[in-house]
Amino acid sequence: MEKLKTNQRKIHRKITAISAIPLLITIVSGTIYSILQPLGVDAFWLIKWHRVILALLICNLFTRYFLV
């Protein structure tokens, strides 16, 4: 029973880390975009970067944890 709880904790830690990474990227890129927009800086590249990074991250995590 103790081993089952240990495995559940390990799985929970991995899922939590996986969930936190896209949220952190979203927060950082959204904050930078919000700061640059009132300054008149066209930060459309930031939105593209955000989409590409998230797509690569999701593909990487999917292949790493679900296809193994």
C-alpha cells in the first residue's frame, strides 16, 4: 500500500510540473505583451513565439510521457 502511495505522488509531481510550464509561459508572454502594447511596440512576434513554443512543448511532452 505504501508503494502505491509513493507511485501516486511521483505521478502527481510529474503532472503538476507539466501543467505549470505552459501556465508560466503564458503568464510571462502575456505580461511582456501587455507592457509593450501601450509603448507602441508591435509585439505580434511575441504571440507567434508563444504559440510555437507551446506547440513544441505539448508535442514533446506528449511523445515523452504517453508514447513511451
